[in-house]
Amino acid sequence: MNAPTPLIFLSHASVDEEIAISLKTHIETSFPGVSVFVSSDPEDLAPGDSWTEKVLEALEKASLVLALTTQRGLGRKWVWFESGRAWHSKVRLIPCCVGKVRKNELPPPFSLLQSLNVDESDGLSILFKRIEDSLSPSTKSPNIRAIVDELTRLDVRCEERGRIHENPDASELRSEVDRIMKGLDPGSREAIRLVLIHGEMSDGGATKKVTEAGVRGPNFHCLSALDLETNWLSKVRSSSSRNGSREEDCYAIKERIAPYLREYFAKNPR
């Protein structure tokens, strides 16, 4: 009779689901003999399933529990509950730090355990070695540097998503984005998207890119005019040209609206 597949339970705050699913994917790719339970992954928790029962069942079966101890995760009661359940059952529990929280800054009882900064190459390498030594051999050598870079990028996104979730004005700002976007022509929307992606762009550079994309539209003329229409842009650098040209004026998206524009473009890709 075949031995059951070792299960890793990955405890995390819902806002950190992208980080959790990324770790799940890379662990299961490197260790096909291991299964990772992530409660935010639809494959693990299908619609209609009893959430609490599924979580407790997975905790009961787990051979290893990883707690995603981000700043956001440490503020969620369920991360503490799931970690406490592992502590009580004496299953190995490894706090995995990503982002602002570092392993030597964890509060008790997490500080009593050997923790890892999994967004650093050394920490992630140790985690994968622990899995290999205690659960299953690796069949594919992971690209540690690439995974670390991915976790770092995802942490920034989750941090932003957390701020949106906690912002009492979030609903109003989403409505503002939807309302103004509906009134913009394709060229103006593309210009907003380009400035958002690049962080900042010159007026001439944005106009050139929009024209090259073939979506300029009848109303888009320059970023300064687009700012008057939306109030979403701020000039970060003025042109040094002596002839009065504004083509080198550089603009960025205002911080208050940037997260909601990223959310909008994620739902409405080009």
C-alpha cells in the first residue's frame, strides 16, 4: 500500500494569497511528492466546502506547517489560531517572513521558533532543504533567486492591496476611477496606463508611445491636459528646453489614486 502524500499546511492572511499560492506552486514543482494546502487556493477549498472543517482537516493531516508571518499575517487571528494548532499537536512549525517583518523581530511565541526570511536566498534555500530532508526528495532544482524576486514583488502588491482594504475611502475612489475611465478615449486610458507602469514619463514620450500603439483617439493631446481632466497626475520634473516646449515635462500618477488604477487595469487589461 502506497504511503500517503506528505502535506504542508501554509497559513496566511487572505490579503497575502498571491504570496501563499506562489510558494505552493514552487514547492509542489520542486517536490512532486509533496502537497501544499492553501485555503485561498480554489483547488484546495472549492465553493460550498465547509471552510472551518477543511482547514482543521488539513491541519490534522499536515506533516509541516508554514506560517506566512508578514506584517499583515501577524495582524490576522486565523494565522495565530492555525499556528497554535500546529504548536499544540507538536507538528513542526516554521514562521516564514516576507517583507517588513524580519525573523529576529517576531513576537512570541513565533520568536521561540527557528524562523526564516524566505524573501532572502539563504532563508528560502534552508526551507527547501528542510522539505527535502524531512518530507520528499526534490526532482527539480529551484531557481532560488527568481523565486525570491517574485516573492518580493508580490509582497509589494499585497501591501498595497492591504492599504486599499483598510482605506475607508476605497469605495469612493474605485467609483471615481470607473466614472472617469468611462469618459476617457482609448488614447487617454493608454497614457494613464503607461505612466502607471513606468512610474513617470515625459509628455513627449507618452504621446509617442500612445501614437505607436495606435490608440491615440480624438481627445488625447498631452499629459498636462489629461491631468486637468482627471486630477490624477503630478508634474515631477519640468522641461529644461529653452524654446518653451513641454515635451520633456515629466509626470507621475498621484499616490492616492495609483493603487486603484492598478486594480482597474488588472480587471480591464488592454
